[in-house]
Amino acid sequence: MKTESTPLYPLNEFYTLAGLPIPPFEIINPEKIPQPQRKLLAHQNDMTPTIEQFYRHKVHINLKQIIRREHYILREVVLAGDDERPLVFGAIRINLGFFVPKAQKLILECYQPLGGVLRTFDVPHSSNPKAYFKVMSDQIINRALNLHGQQILYGRINRLLTPSKQTLVKVVEILPP
């Protein structure tokens, strides 16, 4: 089975590197997600501006790991606020071929969230959530989100598409409780 076809791709790539299995998860209808997580997940907008609007401040990336492959990169990241509080944990696969060199440089610096790069360079795209899920937190998720013990968390699997429906980004996003 191609790792790209697994439901939590590209997050599974980082679990494979850690020698750990993906934690238990279940695909669910967005109506089953409690508030405020549903408001933050069940929409067709980019996550960065949604989080910035909800928390009323800019977010930045705390990079956990990066993998570079051919014309794309995979990043395991935490989006954090000015106070360094983790707001989103996830993994993103970015096709660098769709970005101008200056945007590629910003993406590879891994400080600015992709949503900020998309805004700065006015990259045409659409958000296409594929699924929503609940997941039992594990040591990787707990470390990223500063949590303790097992907790049920919620997330989404999203794809950003170019106007010609090519995949610009694949992303798995998990919110803290």
C-alpha cells in the first residue's frame, strides 16, 4: 500500500520515522465534532487565517521535523500563537513546484505557516476537506500539544487544490482539547 493512500497521510510518514504506529482514529461526520473544534475544522477555508481570526493573533510554525523529496516537502509542525501555546498539530505535504522561488524560500525556512505564504504571494487555490476524524492522543501528539494522558482529539484531512484541480497541499490537522 502506498503511504500516500493511507487516511492520515502525510502524518503517517512521521510515525513511520519514529517507529510508532498511528494512534487509533475514526473517520466521523463533522456534526459529531464538539464546539469550538467544529467551528475551527468544518469549513472550506485555510486553517491559518481561521486560527488567527479565532484566537485574534498571528500564528507561526514550531517545526518538529522536515522531509525533503524531489519537488515537495513534508513538515511535521505545530502552529503556535504569540504566547507559544500550541493551537494546531499536524503534518503537511507541500508541492514546491507550484510556488515562485521567493515563496519556496519562505516555505523552506519553516517559520511562516503556509496560509501566510499563500496570502503573501496571492496563490490561487481552494480548500477541499476530505474527511474529519477523532483520534486518541499518544506520546507524539501529547508532546506537540503539551498534553498529558490519553485524550480524544479532533482533526481534519484537507487538500488545497490549484484552479486546475491539481494537489498543491495535503494536510492533516489536529486540534487541542
